[in-house]
Amino acid sequence: MLHVRHDYCPEMQRRCRKSEYDKANHITICHQFKEGDQTCLQPRVSLDFCVDRYEYPNQKGAHPPVMVDWYTAMGQCAALGKRLCYESEWVSACEGPDETPFPYGWERSSEKCNIDNPWISPSLEKIYSTNERISQPELQRLDQSVPSGAKAGCVSGYGVHDLTGNFDEWALADRDRPSERAVFAALKGGAWGHVRNACRPVTTSHDPTFRYYFVSFRCCRDVARE
């Protein structure tokens, strides 16, 4: 794991220089932010934590598990003496000490990280089948991931890999969102498709029992005190 100390900004204002509205997902994607033009709008919060360098199981070259809900992810981290990352920890690890909007800088790049792969329509009946002879071939057909750490440029200033793209990652919300389905959970980073794939955006439209073919996780841990 990597040890991160960071004064986190809960609300960062940046200027987007080049954006795109994606009709299919009803989102605005910023392709390039104005470098250095950012203002912290809330008091900073001091964070001190450890984060996995790679997606679970934190091994370079591994393939993270998918179809994992928030509770299962939390349990698998707990079995290792860890927990899911808080959203603020996840963002801090992603933005790095220079607080860039993407882990690798100010301009969105499908060369740096595994993003912008073409959409493949899934069979929901197959991916949610309890029969692995049915579900596994469909999951393999849909899989557009790369092994953890395979994209050498997809690394933050703190040395954490694959935070944007490759897989959506479960995290702990810093505060409950009672009006959202996620409530106390959050999905960060986006997966391998054409979505926001930046450090700050968060998906809160899925409840903690949600499982999907590009949803996985990584773990964090409190710093041991003597």
C-alpha cells in the first residue's frame, strides 16, 4: 500500500477549456481543463491514509473481480484488515500532490488510461444468471479491461494506478446522500467506456447492492498508530 498525506479540498472550482455533451449518458465530459486555474471553495481537510497501488487484489497484472456489490467489496477489504476508500481519500489519491483533474494531468487521454472503448450491448439476463456456464461467456465478451498496471501512464502523482477508467470502483461516501440511491456508497473513476473518467465525478444513482460487469473496487486503510 502507499501512504498518502494530503490536505483535501472538498469543493474545487476549475475552468474547462474543451467539453462535450454525451447524449447517450446525459453527461458533460470535459476533455481539457485550463492548467493551474483552480480555486478551493471550502476549508481543506487533512487526510492521512494508506491506499492500494492497484485495484483489488492489489497485484500488478491481475484482473480485478467484477459483479461485486458494495457490501461484498467492503467485506473483502475487511478480510485483509482494510476497508473501502472514502471518497475524499480516493480523490486525493487520484489528483495527487499537484491536484490535477486527471491522475496524469489536465487533459483527458485515452492513451494514458483505458477509456473510450466502443459500447457493447450487454445481455442483462446472461450477466445476472446464477449459472456460470451462461454468465461467464457473456462477461468475457463484454470485458474491455486491461490488467492492473498495464497502462504505464495511468498513474497519479502519488503512484496509484488505474484510478480513472478500466473499472468503476466502489468507495465510501464522506457524507450520506439520503436523496440518492447510493446513500452511503459511491462509484468512482468510470470504467473503460466513454464517460467522465476524471477524479472528481461520482456516480450515486446505484444502491449498495448494485452489481455490474465493469464494477470493482480497491481498498484503503487507516494509518497504524503506535
